[in-house]
Amino acid sequence: MGSPASLRRALALLAVGATALTAGTVAVPAVGTATAAPSHDLAGVHVRPASFGHHNVQARPAPLTTTQCVSQIGIHCYSPLQYREAYNLNPLYAQGVTGKGRTIVIVDSFGSPTIQHDLEVFDKQWGIPDTNVEVVKWGNVPVFDPKNPDHTGWAGETTLDVEYAHAVAPDAHIILVETGVAETEGTTGLPEMMDAEKSLIKQGRGDVISQSFGATENTFPGFDKGDFKSITDLRYAFKAAADRNVTVLAASGDNGATDAKENGTDLYPFKVNSWPSSDPLVTSVGGTQLTLDDSGKRTADDKVWHDQYGAGGGGVSGVFERPLYQTGVANVTGNHRGTPDISMSAAVDGGAWTYESYDPTAVGWHLTGGTSEATPIFSGVVALADQLAGYRLGQINWRMYGLSLLPSQWSGIKDVKEGDNGWNGVTGYNAAPGYDLASGLGTIDATKFVHAIAGR
């Protein structure tokens, strides 16, 4: 299988219990203990869920306000209604732009047996209209086992993906693709995901695909010898998407400029990038930290996510050359593809409330962060733009980099100028005016951005 590998999802999670706080494999001083993820076979690239480790945490019976979170557990926490305010989504809803007629495809291993119920509880809490999630089982999906950490880890990710894509585009149809490959089965996980995506694309069943998983490029077989075939052979779903104008998104990762961890240990203590985020046919979604009051109004400017729990992924690809749409930022990326392209909320100190009941020992409200949060949020934005445009926008990177040349009040792209994505001893990239390898083009004012990118 070549060199040891770690395929990991964008991961930074906090689960808040009645008396305890658990943050993936990260210890949170004074308020709780860490839950370590189990060891994994590193013989090949494998899929790892973002929300690993919180399935056994006693959940809260109701979400807290931001003020309560800050005073009781020392971090910010946000509801979907606060994100709607922060990203200026409400004017779009008032105009009837809700994602109606558009479909978001979400791909997760194993899925969640309670996703429909959990979404309905989530919706009721926040006054969001319900929708029926269409579940597509791809391959031999095993019966869900709440005692299996692989299953519960992915169920937590599934919940985050579905609830926040729906929160942003409440009238979009959601197709949840559940694949049946365990994360210790080497490279088989990625082909199954790509096969499922290509099948739905060929059926004309998706407008935007949300992917909250990624493998560091240097962990693919052959990378160290300059042979990138193990990556390039997996691009068939993205090529099919490009042919049919389907937008494909991917999370940039949660360990900053070095996105290669296993059980909290750096496998590769140097700057790396991850695929599919690094693929030129994909829009890479990075992470920011929002500072909001209880109503969702900003009390500080957005900055690159970098805190004690993680940092937004970003950097230059070791596989792909700089695409034409990044010609204008060649002074930053050099001759290679740079990531991310755009960034949304991902900080754990600013995490999103989710409702989960797939694990009977941890039913209730949890907090989750990471670029796994940013990606489904942005998938909802793309669905809104597709509806307003009246057609699939397809590869939106071309449009975004063009819009970035315009003033923010016209483009809806807001520059992020603060913070960096250094993490765990590896120096990251600094935010700076214009494009950078920490936040990409920046973040968005959704109403302005959706109208601009839709040409309306």
C-alpha cells in the first residue's frame, strides 16, 4: 500500500454534557476530559469521520445561548438562526430564495439511523420548515451499531452535514448517500464514495455535492516517488460533475497547514494539503472563527480559525498545478493549486448546535465545529444561488475568483485579514489582504454573494 496513510475528515468537535465537555481527542482544561479515538490501521488511506469521540457524552437537554456558553463552558456556541443573521441570509428568504427545486448531495459512511427524527427535532427547536431526507444506501451498508465508534463517529458527521445544509437552504432537497465501507479498509473507502457520486451525477440527481472528508496528498501510494496516479485515478466523479455543471465542495481540514494526525499525533510535521480539497475541479472550503452576540450580530471581525482545538486547513497542492482561475493569485500559490477557495464558520470556540439521538447513551444537543461545518453551510449557499440563477452554476471557482476583483459591496466576498492556520508546532499561513492560503478569498455576505454569483 505504499507509505503509511491517514484519511481524515475535517474534524474538531465539542460535545457538551450536563456536567462535562468532551472535545474529540483534545482535553479541555477545567471543564471536562478528553475522549481518545481508538487506534486505526495505517496500512492505507482510510476514511475518518469528523465527529469522532463524542458518542458517549451525556448531552444537554436543550441548547444554551451564546452568553450562557461563554459563562458556563468558556466558549462561544451558535444556533442556525445566528448563522443566518451573521451571513445575511434572511433577506434571501424574504425574497423566496430558499433552495427550492435544488438538490444537495451529502456523502457519509454508515450514515445515521435517526437522521430524519433528529432533523425534525432540530427544525422544531429553531422554527425551520421540515424536509424529508432521501437516504441512498451505496454498497453493503451494515446495520448501525451504537457501540461501534466508527458508526457513531460518522453518524455525528452525518447529523452535522444534514442539519446545517438544511438550515441554510431549507427548501432544498437533501440526498444522503450512506456508504458501507469501514475506515480501516484501506483505499476502498474513496472509490465507493466516488462511485456513488458519479452514479447520482449521471442520473441528474444533484446540483451541489458536499464532502466533509479528505486525505493528505502525501499519504497516497506513489506520492513520495512523484507518481500521483492513485489520486488522479479517483477524479472520475469530479470530471462527471464538471461535464454536467454540478458544483463539488470539500472541507479543507482541521489541523491547519499540517492535516495529518492520528490519535492526536502528527504523522507528517510539515505543511501538506489534502484531497479532494486540493482538486482543481473542487471548491475548497476553509474555516473562520465568528464572534457573535446572542442575536447573531458580529462583535468582532471574522478571523482564520486557529484555537486550542484546531485550525482551518490550507496550503498548496503537491499534485495539481495552478488552475487558470488562480492565475491572478499566482504570487501567493506559485505554480500549484492553492487552498482554500472560500471560508465559513468552523471554530470550535464558536461551534454549532446539533441534535443527535443515534446513540441511546448520548441523546440531546451537542456542539460541533470544524470545516465539516463550514462545507455543508456553504453547500446551502450554493443551492440558493442555483435557485436564483435558474440553473446549475457548476464550477463556481471561476466566478468567485472573478468576483473577487470587484468591490465587496458588489461581489459579496468579504476579505478575512486576521489570524493564521498554524497548528501543533507547524507554522501556518497568515491571513492577508486579498487571497491567502489561510482563508482563501475570504468569507461572504450571502445575500450579496448569491445575487452576484447568480448574475442577478
